Amino acid sequence: MKGKIVVDTTFILPFFGVGVEGVDSEEVVRLKNKGFKLLYPKLLLVELIAKISKEARRKGLKELPEVAKEALESLMAETDVELVDSKLEHLVEAAKLRLLGHRDFFDNILYATAYIEKALLLTVDKDLIGFIKEKGLKKAS
């Protein structure tokens, strides 16, 4: 194993049939094939389902499409991405970011998980990246 990478929801969405502008849908596959251990915080499943449901509703669907159901089943089975339970340290670190002024708690959990697990963080979230730099926070591994 080369190392660990905590993956932002934006890189998971394409597997659910939701395209994200500026995100290479094959990046996660390439990283997995290169031997990286991919991690996704369980608490972010709420964000993931909310975004998938929003997209399904936008398309006028009454239920999740099959591709989304299959991707969710695969994610829950931890086929390619390991789901990470939150530890006290994750939550304390996430709260620290909130207290410093970053309002998106899902992003805070994402960063905290990468930081505590000594993993790289895969995100294109400019607000989060800018906040980390502005506050002089340690980069996730």
C-alpha cells in the first residue's frame, strides 16, 4: 500500500451517476489502481445521499436510479473505498475548524479525518483549501 487518501464526496458522486464539473471521474480508480488505500468518513454518507437525492429530484425522478443504488451498495460493502468510523479525535478536530470559522461541517469532518488518520486529502473545494492555508493549519499528510 502506497498510503491513505481521504476522498471528498465530489470524487464519489460520479460513481452514482452525478457528474461534477472540474472533477475527473477516473481519478479515484487510478489512485486505487496505484495502491492507495481510499477512505471515506461514514458521517459524510449523509452529505452523499443528500446530493444524490437532490440530483434525482432535479431530474424529476421519484426514486434513486439503479446506478445510484448499485454504487451505494458497493460503497457500503467497502469494495473500493473503506468507510471510516468517526473517533473522538476526528470530531474534536472538526469542531476546532468550526470554531476557527469554517462553517461547512462536512468539510471539517473530511479534513479532520485526513489529518488524524495521517492521510492525504483529495478535494477540489477551494473554500476548504483556502481556509486551511489562511489559518496555517497543518496539511493532511
